[in-house]
Amino acid sequence: MSIVSDLRSLNREQRAAFIASLLGWTLDAFDFFILVFVIRSIAADFNSQVKDVTYALTLTLMFRPLGALVFGWLADRFGRRPILMIDILLFSFFEVGSATAPSLSVFLVWRALFGFAMGGEWGIGSSLVMETIPAQARGVVSGILQQGYALGYLLAAVAFGLFYDWIGWRGMFVVGLLPAALVVYIRLTVKESPAWEANRHRRDRPGLPASLRKHWKHFLYLILLMTAFTFFSHGTQDLYPTFLQAQHKLPTHAVSLISVAANIGAIIGGVAFGVYSQRVGRRRAIITASLLSLPIIPLWAFASTPVMLGLGAFLIQIAVQGAWGVIPAHLNELSPDECRGTFPGFAYQLGNLIAASNAVLQADIAASHGGNYGLALAVVAALSAVAIAVITACGKEARTIVFTQP
């Protein structure tokens, strides 16, 4: 089996880098998605509207590019490993700080700080693992790595179902301290990226501004691509629990179970299309997955029973995260050696910045149509899927590229 053989081809150091990056992204996503399950509770606690609390999601996404730039630059200068550890400690601290907020305004500040730290993790972690593993394993590792995001969402759903009724929304954010323990694992087992080690002493190595000037057209293309991708993922995830709670009046455990089903589908899709991309190319795999979502959208957004909603959520995330599963490999393969710690993560998070208004946009659409969240979800998902297919078709394929090695 290709997945098993590709993973077995990794040596001890490569497996450690892969596990650290996967867990980092998983726990980062866990901390982010805790919020989507408790939006209505926070709004009630602070005597605010749901729309007001969704600005927390917007601020998190808006500050992620700044974190990607700062932490990515530091990782290109000082190494992936030490900066990754610092970043994980920071986003864990800011997550717990969110639980202490006495008002919505203070809560929004904490979420902005969390977004800054969250922005650094993906770029550093993905460059560390992609620069460390063999080229033939990039497809399957990319698919699994990106599904750390779905796994984090799944864990947040499980935690919500098990603990929310006992500890409330503030207690949920305290649970977000758990990722800090990952730093110990990284410190003890993970080695520095060999590609970074090979490049660190090059005298002709250009700085970040020079690299961005040289590759600016390509960089703008990646930002456009990641904008469409961000609308696709956050447009199908962030307000889905609110849709289930507000429009279908489902209880805590039903919302949790449907979200778990969605993220099981996401993990299956991400891994499957990651492997598929190694055989047919990154672009073909992305286009296939994104267009696959279109016939599923009516079931996902307009079904009337919990069982059918759960089936729709499972199937849509196979497609959404199937496309996303190719991204860690694709973006790193399209990035220059000298700034791979910054280039893919910064482009990714600038796409997040442009799409940061997604939750507010969907809440506005729903409110203007009598609370119809299903309509808002369907519109954004369909437009994003088509945009991804078109933009990806206009791009380049680079899955055979060899990263600089010592």
C-alpha cells in the first residue's frame, strides 16, 4: 500500500519532523476551532449579537499574515526548529488569555494576538517537514499534514461535546493550553531542516525583500489561490455549528457528532487526494477535489434531518479538505529555497487576510434572508470551488522539484 510504504520510507529524524509538524498544526487548529462552537455562548455572556462575536474570527484571520511574516523571517534566519517552539508557546498562552477576557473588546484583542501566533505555525511546520522528507513521500505526507487542521477541528468538536456543558466557554479556552506540551517533544526529538542548514551559509543568499521582488508575480498568484482556498475552507467550517444550532435547533451532542463526521470525511479526503496528487500532479488533484464539492452542496446546506446533514457534512469535507491536502506540498514546491520558511506561509496567510471577512459576510447574508445560514454557506462554497478550479488551472506544476540538500 502506497501510504504505508511512503511513511515507512521515512527515517527516524524525518518521522520526528513529520509528527511534530502534524501535531503543531492539529493543536493550533484545535485552539482556533474551539471558538466556532461557543460563538452564541460568548455573545450571550457579553450581551452581544452573534455577528459581533464573529469579528473574533475575522481578527484572527487578519493577524495571521503578520505572524507568518515575522515568524517565517525568523525561521529563515535562525532555523525552523527553535522558532516553531517559540511560536507554539505563544499561541497556547494567547488561547488561555482569551478565557480571562472581562468584555468582548478584550476578548477580541486576545483573539487578534492568537491569530498573530497562529499565523507562524503552518509555514514553519510545513517547510520543516517538506525540506526533511524524501520527494516521493511529499504527496502522502502533505495530505496527512494538512489534515491536522481537520483533526484539530474534530478534537475541538469532541471536547465541546464532552466538556462544554460542564466547564462553559471559558473552560474550553483553558483546555487550549495543551499544545504547549508539544515543545518538549520538539526539543528532544526534532532536528533542524537539512535544506535550511545547507542554505544558511550561502554568501549569495538573497534576503526576503529581494526574493519577494524577484518572484512577485508568482507570489501574487499564490495569494490569489490561497484567498479562494480560505473562502472554501472557512466558508464550509466556521459557521456550520452556528447553522446547526440556530437554524436547525440541534443540541450540543448532535452538533458535536455532525462536526466529528465532517472532520472524519476531511481526513479521508485530505490523505486520499494527497496520495492521488503524487500520481497525477498537484493541479489535477486540486481541481478534481474542488469540483467534486459542487453536487454535494445542496445536501450539505439544505438537508432537513440530522442524519442527512451529517452525511452532507461528511461528503463536503472529503472534497474541501481533499483539495487542501495537496497544499503543503504544492506551496512549498512553488517557493524559493532561500525563503521557504516565509514564502508559502505568508502567501497562505495573506489569502486568509483577504478572506477574513467570511464569517461576517455569511452572517450578514443569513440575517438578510431571515436567518437562512444554509443559503449563505452554499453561495460561498460554490463560488469558492469554481474559483479554485480556474485559478489552479492557470498555475504551474512543480512536484518533481528537488529542494536544496547538504
